[in-house]
Amino acid sequence: MNRSLTFLALVLALGACHSRTSAPVAEPQAAPAAQQPAAAPEKNLQRTIESEGFSSKGTIEAITEVPVYSRIAEQIVSFDIELGQRVRKGEVVVRLSQDVLKDRINRNKAELEKADYEAQAILMGQGYKRSNLDQAPEDLQRQARVNSGYNTAKASLQQLEHELTYCTITAPLTGAVSRIDATLYSAATPGVPLFYIVDTEHLKVCFDVLENELQKFEPGTKILVYSVAYPSEAHEARISAISPVVEKNGMVHLEATLQPHPHLMPGMTAIVTKAQ
């Protein structure tokens, strides 16, 4: 009996040992290889600058920015202008109230009609009948119109009718709204800008170079312009102006015209390099 128990215990021990040694051991999985980060656009731009051998920091500017004024003092009744809005030359951008002017025009028409009757009365006092007043000498007719106030009333009416056209304000050029100083229902004042339009179709880049680098540039020299906002985009430009004065710090100011592009706008910081 003891031998049987001993044999049974030995069998069980061997079975347990076999199960432990035969179980597969899971090998640790290798950590996935770290992905190489894509080169930042700024680093690409830095490599481009280093390969070119010359770079200068500049600013993109508009060649033209114009204020939009009202010629008369009236209330603004239509002002659908937003910052950055694109407008075309001749497009209606602001409307002013016409009520006051139309009232003055009606009163002036009445004054003109009254002056016309007075001029006729003067001619009839000279012996001419109402049916043939046009037969009076031109000098006499002119004197009658002057004495009656007809000419003055007519000139005033023409002036008011012309001022009525000022109630419709159009864009003086094609571009984008860069600044806004007025609001809807505020009073337009002559000489005070309502807003500004910048000509986005004609841009330039302004930058400075050292005096000893000036020999590399002349009017028409091609350069490459990279904006900080879009550093992977190179834009060609041509030198259009070179300052005739060397500043106290030994720098010379240059300007170059740019081709319009949706990603270029006035005020952007740019890096200028010499094109090969």
C-alpha cells in the first residue's frame, strides 16, 4: 500500500514538471520603430537660405492703399463692409440717406418755378406778350433771368441734383477692405475716411541689404520670397527700387514687385533670398 502511494506521488510530480517545462514562453514583442518626424517647413526654409548664401528679412506691403470718403455729410443707411472683404472697382459699397437732399431739391424746384414767372413778368413789362417772350433780345432775356433770380435758382438745383449722386459711394479700385472707421447709421463726414481699400493685386516686398552686398542687386534682378506663414512656397520678385542713400547702420533699402497670390497679403513677414 505504501509502495502504491509512493509510486502515485512520483507520477504526479513528473507530470507537473513536464507541464511547466513544455509550456511555450511568450517572447517579448519588439517595440515599434519610432517614426521619423517630417522635416518642419521652417527647417526646409533654413536649408534653402543656407544653400542660397544670402538672406534678408523683409515685409510684404501693398503698393496702393486708398481711403474711401463721403463728399457730403449724411447718415449712412447701407454699409455692408467687412474687414478683408473683396471689392471691385465701381462696386457700390456705401449708401447715404437721400431724404434731406430730396426735400431741398423739391423746395428748389419751387423757387426755380417762381423765378421763371418773375422773369416772364419782367419781359411782359417791356411790352412782350407771354406767347412770344422768346422774341425778346437775348440780352433782355438774360437780364430778366438775372433780376428774377432764375439763374441762381437753376444753379442751386443742378448742384443739389449732383450732390444726390454722392449718396451712392463706389469702390475706387479693386482690392480688399483693410481698415474700417465707420459704422451703419453713423454720420458720414467729408474728409474723414469711412474705410480703406488695399490693392491686393499689386504687392511689393521691402527689405534691407548690407552695403557690401549691394553689388548683387540692380533693377530687374530676380529674387525669391518666402513668407513666414507659408515657408514652403517660393515667390519670384523683381527688384523695382533701390534707395540712393546708405543708412547710418550701413544698410540699403530695396523694394521688389511681387506677383499676386492668394497666400500673400500686406504686412506679412518674408525672407528674401537671391535667385540662382
